[in-house]
Amino acid sequence: MKKLFLTAAVALACSAAVSAHATDIGVSADVGTTGAGLHFSVPLRPDLNVRFGVNTLSHSFSGSASNVNYDFDAKLQTFDALLDWFPRAGSFRISGGLIYNGNHIDATARPDASASYTFNGVTYTSSDIGSANGRIDFRKFAPYLGIGWGNAAAKNKGWGFTADLGLMFQGSASVSFNAVCGPTADATPGGCAALQENVAAEQANLANKMDGYTVYPVARLGVTYRF
């Protein structure tokens, strides 16, 4: 699906480039809540550009949820296919389009100071748990709506400024969480089954924590160059 989206984006970009002079293409380098990115803008009309780009960032951090300590590894990766409309043919723009949303978070549970885990209120020792890992994903195709400043494909050649402020509607998170039973849990009758039930409850807790993150804020600043 990702390859299909990228193929369609490239085809649209080539079609737009054919209808515009090659020297009209503008390039933007930006940084913000979607990571560091690169975008290409091609004018369709004096007040309308098509913009394609990619943003990416990796970030590791620690946190806790429902008395469980986690090491989180966030991977941000988005591919944009946007239309930029300049109402007065100036620098202010209204943008909308579709984003391929490859953002996800990998979570690894780690023992607390007493070398134990607590899942669904039940405490387990490190020997009970071989490993406990989770993943948080979002809808892969997300509509985008926002405003911005700067026209990378403006008539004047050279450097410029760009800014984006908008919302990516990523939908409800998909949460998975799994644990491998350690030797102690495996040796206890019903121990592994009970552990899996509590891990399933922990997955539900994580999903509840993510309920409010259906919209991802997009804020970016960058520089542009028009060839």
C-alpha cells in the first residue's frame, strides 16, 4: 500500500511538472512535529501549487502507564501529497490533501527498582517474564487540513521562508502488547495463562490511554529555494 501511494504521488508530480516549466519547481527543507523533511512544490496555476514531500525522525524516551515502566522508540515517517491554495496569490496559503502515515511507537516494558513488573495490578518477577513488548500504530492514510505561509514555487527565484500549521486526522490508535512467559511462569500450573490475561488487560489500558490522540498536530518551519 505504501508503494502504491508513492507510485501515485510520483506520477502526479511528473504530470504536474510536465504542465509547468522545470524552473518553476521549488524545494523546501523543514523541521517540526513531523520531524525533518523535504518537499517539492510545482505550480498548477498562479494561486495553486501541488506539493509532495517526506518527513522523518526517530526518538527514544522513557515513560510509564498503568504502573508499568516502558522504553519507547518513536518512529515518525510521513509522505505528503498536498494542494496549496493561495487565496490572494500571495504568501498565505490554505493546504489540504492526504498523508501516508507511517508513524508508530514501539514499547518495551522494563522491570522496576525491585526487578518486578505489575500488569493489571498483579506483580511478576523478572523470572516470570521473558519479554514484554508493545506497538502503537495509526491509520495509514490520514487527511490533512492546515494553513501556512510561503510559496516555494513563487515567481521570484532564490531563498524564502515556509511555515505550516495544521492537523493530520490519524484516527484511533491500534495497540498491541504481548509478553513471553519466563521459566517461573511456565513451571506454575495456569501461571502463563493468567499472565497472558493480565497482559491483555494491560493492552486495553494502553489503548484507553491513546483514545485522545486521533488528531496529530502539524507545525513546521523551514526554508525554500526556487530554481
